[in-house]
Amino acid sequence: MATVTLKGTGAKMPLVGFGLWKVNKDTCADTVYNAIKHGYRLFDSAGDYGNEKYSGEGLARALKDGLVKREDVFITSKVWNTFHARDHVKALAKKQLADWQLDYFDLFLIHFPISLQYVDPSHRYPPEWFGDDGKVYLQNTPIQETWQALEELVDEGLVKNIGVSNFQGSLILDVIRYARHPVSVLQIEHHPYLTQEPLVKLAKDLGIALTAYSSFGPQSFYELNMGQGATSLLKENPVINSICEQTGKTHAQILLRWATQRGIAVIPKSNNNERLEQNYHSQDFDLTPEQLQAISGLNQNLRFNNPGDIDPRLAIFA
């Protein structure tokens, strides 16, 4: 299994993992268990996904059945925007660990560089983006406070590595100026329509490992009416279609290998056993330099996950 070494701890993070965004609660436990049977060892979750309790049940069953040991799996989670205050970070990390039935997370990320008004989990969980009245309420918690709260989780052994998600270069450079524990991972939207090459280069220059989400571009966003009319990379793009014909690989395998061959971890999901297996084995071949360049040439700076579309005050990518 190919891995990337994380700065600070030297932990080995698998290059191909399983993403838990939009995995249904009623099937989540079985999905996690089945993914482990197929060889997946990295699972990417978040409090906002609303399924960590069920993910934990699947993992617990796999541990009980002897499919894996705890040290064999790499579990990532994220702190949500409403829990950025120091005390809330710790409380929610403990809740999320309890949902997973774990003593520690291998990696814990700040989900967005956005601080929203606190919502007590007993009132609504996950709280998502809005208050009870459907409006967005900001909170004045600086990223430094949130980051230092993550560092305290490391100090207490509740998480092994920490990092950020959906951060841009200037904010990353600010965080590393006061960080006691290194920024181990940067998770970003990354696909051929949004290559973010300067950000990728900066992270690599700083020794920060990269994880790509939404590797299939608009695919996960069509059902949310957020596809922005983009052509499907899994069906209709002539460049990807041509490379599939040249290699005999699936569209998904091509898109995943384009990332992992450049050292970027991926976290696709699938409820289909055949595709789940295919995605896992997307590292069993190499693309040519010309094929890699052709795929990168599809860049349109087209972003599908943009909080600024929810509220202009959340335009973190402006």
C-alpha cells in the first residue's frame, strides 16, 4: 500500500482512502466494514457528515472480527465551523471520538477557516451552516485560537496529527508562524477542473501532505444542483475518454491516478463493490507525462464547494 509520510510524527498516511461524505446512515456501518474487507485503511470523516457514529460501528465490527487492528487503520476527522472556540474544539473532539468508539484520531483537521456561532450538540447535531431561522451567524474566533486548541489535543494524546482543510496559501503561511505542532496535511478540492497548482506547490515546498476531495469533479455535486453545468469527467470528457481507451482503465481510476502519481492522497467513495475495488487498485499503473499534462490542461479554476455561494461573508476563496 502506497503511503505519504506526515511531517512531525512520521506517520504513514495511505494514498488511497475512503471518503465518508454523503454515505447514508442506514448503510454506513456496512459500507465501512466492506471497505475494510476490500483493503481500505484510510477513512476520511467529519462531524458535519452526520454519520460518524455509524462509521464507528462498522470499524468496531471489523476490529472485533479481526479484519484489522486499530494501528492498521488511519482515521481522519474534522472540527466543524460552529466549534472553533478553544473549549468547544476539545468537547467536540471527545464527542466525535466517542461516536467512532476510539481513543484517538490519526488526523484531525479544521474543516473550513470559518467560525460560526456555537450550536449546542444537544440542540442540533450536526449544526450545518445555518441558525434555526435559516440565517448564517458568524462568530469572532480567530484561527489561531482554533489551531492552538488542536495542538492541545495532540498534547493530550487525543489526536496524532493535525492539519487544515479549505485553506489558501496566505492563511497557511500565517498558521505556520505560530504553530507548535506542524501542519501535517492540507485537504483541498482538487480535480482536473480545479488543479490549484500554486497551492499544491506551496504545500509541497512546506512539507505539508495533500489530500484531494471531490476527485471526480462535479459528480458529487450534480444531485445538489451545484454542478454548474460542467461536463462529467466520468462520462463525457474527451481527454479522459481517450486516456481510458489508451490504458484500458476506468474513468475513475484515471482521475485518481492523476492525483496519486503526483503524491496527492485521494478519498473517493462508492457503494458499488466493483467500483470500490477498482478505486482501491487505481495505483496499479502509471500515466505517461503526456497524459498527466493533458489532464492538468483541463483546468478551468472551477470550484464546486464554495461557502461564498451560501453567504458572501463566507467567500474564503475570493
